Amino acid sequence: MISGVSVEIGREAVVVASAASLRVLSSAVHGGGLVEARAIVNVHVAKDDPCRDPSAMVAAFAQGAGVPAPWVGLLTGAATERTRIGEETSEGCAAVAVVTVGLSNPVAAGHSPIARCELSTINTIVVVDADPEPAALVNAVITVTEVKAMALRDAGVMAPGGIPATGTSTDAVVIAATGRGLRGRFGGPASPLGWVVGRAVRAALVPGIAEWLERNR
């Protein structure tokens, strides 16, 4: 685990918290975009919840649980207590991936019609012990997405119509950086940063997908 960063897993949520501020790029429903944050929360909600005010739902949990602010927040219908963690280090750079998996609404981006907004998602949170530039954070998001698509293909997950799935209709990605150590211009597989991100995400996602498929045969 990265020094100063903790991961708490429970039935209500997953909380990734840092002793110091993190630089965060995400597609989160609360605090999305490029921000500074002390914590990332992935809150479990019922699959039939209309989620009319996602920010309020995230805030209610975070404040009730005493999560250090400011925070970035995600929602998921997946079982947060089944969260998977993957870790990797290389060339002075470390990454921790924290992944929840729900596959009841698989889609094939670019092929599937506009999908329903469902809450059984693949939410991927990655913390890197490095100092990447904003463009490298965007590059790391691409790396995470490529790993996810390959892991789903390898597992044989199909979207409606028999097309290999690339994700679900409501996936979210968070890349957070401590700002320490390695200065990174790139976040793709040709860089130490992208390599550890890809490896950590795969280490978490592959068993998470396998477990979901086993439980939902």
C-alpha cells in the first residue's frame, strides 16, 4: 500500500483516504474533473434507486462516516464489500487500484445503442505515488480503459447482440496522484507510470470479473 493512503472496504462504501491532498482526475458524479481531494468514496446504492441527487447521496455518506474533505464521490449498485485491490511498483513509481465490479448491463462502446443508465458498474479508483502532469493523468485513464476492455474480452463478457463488451453503461474512473517522487509526462504503457497503473488495474479487475461471473451464472 502507498504510504499515507488507506483503503476501507464495507457494505456501505469503499473509502480511499489520504493523509495529504491528492491531485485527482475523474469522471465521478461528485467532484469530477481535475480537482484536489483528500478522499475518494464509492458508495453502494440499490440498483433501483433513481439517484436524483448523486452529490447529496455522496455527501450524506461522507459526512456521516467522517470522511476527510474534500472528497470525490462515485455511486454503484455493485457489492462494495467484494472490492478488489491490485498493486504494482516499478522504477520508483507505485500504483494501487481499487475496483468494484457489476456486469448486469454490459455494453460495447461504438456498437451498442444508447444504453439505460444502470448502477451495476465497474468503478475503478487508482492512486499513484508519483507526480504526473495533467496530460499523464488523462493518458492513465486511457490505459485503465484499455485494460478493462481486454479483461472483459478475455473473460468472454458479451454485450447484447453477441458483441464483446468494453464496459458497462455507467462505468467511472478515478486517477489520483500523491504528487511525490517520479515526475511523469506520460501515463501510457510505454511509461513507468502507465505500466504500474495497467498492472495494478488488471490485478484487481481480472479476479473481480471472474468472481462476478461465478456468482451470477
